[in-house]
Amino acid sequence: MYEAFDRGDIPAVLGALADGGEDFGVDVHDFVNSVDRVCAIGRATGTLDGVRTAYGFVHCFTVADGVVLRFHEYVDPERAVYDR
């Protein structure tokens, strides 16, 4: 899957994911931007090993000429993730 992502083959990446991920959700609370960076601040929810859990995130994209050059993700897992 990472090799497909590296070569930009997004259909292959999506094809490697299992169907039935309907319990995963992303709620973006805010966007912050500067000259070449856009950051999305939000919360993701889902099920991990049968336990409902969530985490806060900040996704930071560096953009030039309409394409993403770099991506960084910063997460803040809730307690249920730590107790595994």
C-alpha cells in the first residue's frame, strides 16, 4: 500500500482498504493558514479492537502551485488508545 501511495496510485491505496469502515468519522473544527501552509484542526472517531475511541489531530500541509509538498500529522489520543 505504501508503494502504491509513493507512486501516486490512489485507486490501489483505496483498493487495499477493507469495506465496512462506516464507523470512522472526521470532524474538522478549524483551518489555519499562512503563505504556504494550511493546517486542519479536528477530531477523529472510530473503533479500535472493538472499543470506541477518538483522537484530536492537527494535519499540516505545505502547498506550492496547488500541490501538497509535505504533510505532517500531530495527534492527541484519548485514554482508550493508551489503555491497550
